[in-house]
Amino acid sequence: MTNLTIVANIIAKQDKVELVKSELLKLIATTRAEEGCVNYDLHQDNENPAHFLFYENWASRELWQQHMANKHIAEYLGTTEGCVESFTVNEMTVIG
């Protein structure tokens, strides 16, 4: 059973939507191959194309934290610095 669900909301600045989108897409293949990654799915809001959401499930919080410390995440953060309006992460547990 999955121990941790992550819901990450990324709101790109209006003039940086395509840059942020392309950088987010680059994260998918590498992350899906990481130990503990159950799923890692990127969504884009139909009404607001600047709003992206990652829905992720991880085998453990420790493995998710390893993911967050990986080089490809640091590269994404560096490339998109100043391009993101807001970024929120919710750590969640399935209860039903």
C-alpha cells in the first residue's frame, strides 16, 4: 500500500507558462524510474493553463524526500527561478 500521496500545485507566471511546462515535463521520466515512485502524473488546468498539478504516490516519505533532493529537481528549480507565481505541496494519506 502507498504510504504517501503528494499533491503539488505550481502556478506559472503568465508569460512563463510554456517554459515552466517544458521543464515540468522533463521531470516525469526520471522521477517515474526512481525507487519508491508509484505514480507521478502531471496535469494542466483546462481553464487556467498557468496552473499545473502533480499527483504523486510514493512508497514512503523517506523515498519522496530523496526524490526532492535529486539533481533533476535542483536543475528544474534553477531553470524556473523567477518563473513561478506560487508552489504548494500537500503531503496526504489515503483514509478511505
